[in-house]
Amino acid sequence: MVQAAAILLTLAAIGGIALASMHLSKKQVKLWMALIHGAFALPGVALLFWATVVREWPALMTASLVLLLATAAGGLIMFLMHGKRKTMPKGLILGHGALAGLGYIGLLIALFV
């Protein structure tokens, strides 16, 4: 289950990097692109949440989950801003990516080390 979460989050990370680079280079990001990113991220976080409830994992796995849940909250804020056609602050985009990256790396370390 955690391996499936890691795969989904890997795909979400690839999409997130593409979205962030497009946004930061002032290219138009389509809503469907953000939806696809979320369509991989959300089930990945949900699987990770379920796995940590069902089985005891190292503290690093739980910390990664907390970071990814915070990342999901930031992603929801950005999604709502995108839907209202508001400009997203670069700090929000970079913070979202930084939290996601830390959570993802922590997940991989807890899973494979």
C-alpha cells in the first residue's frame, strides 16, 4: 500500500514540477493540468494515511504524512485561487513544492532505508 502511494506521489511530483515551472515562467496553466496533478496526489496521500493508520510505521513516515497533508491544504488553496482566476503568489507555489518535496523524500527514506 505504501509502495502504491509512493508511485502515485512520484507521478504527482513530476506533474507538480511541470506545473510550477510553467507558472513561474509565466506560461498559462490550464485547470485540467492541476486536476491531473491532484488526481495522482490525493489518492497517494490517502493511501499513505490509511497505511499509517493500519500499521505502525517509523516516525519519519508519520512526519512525511503530516508534511504531505499540509501540502494538500496548500494545493487546495491554489486550486481555489486558480478557479477564481487569481494570481498565485510565488511563495505559495514554492512553499507547496518545498513541503511536498520534504514529505516525499521523507517517505522514500522511511520506505527504503
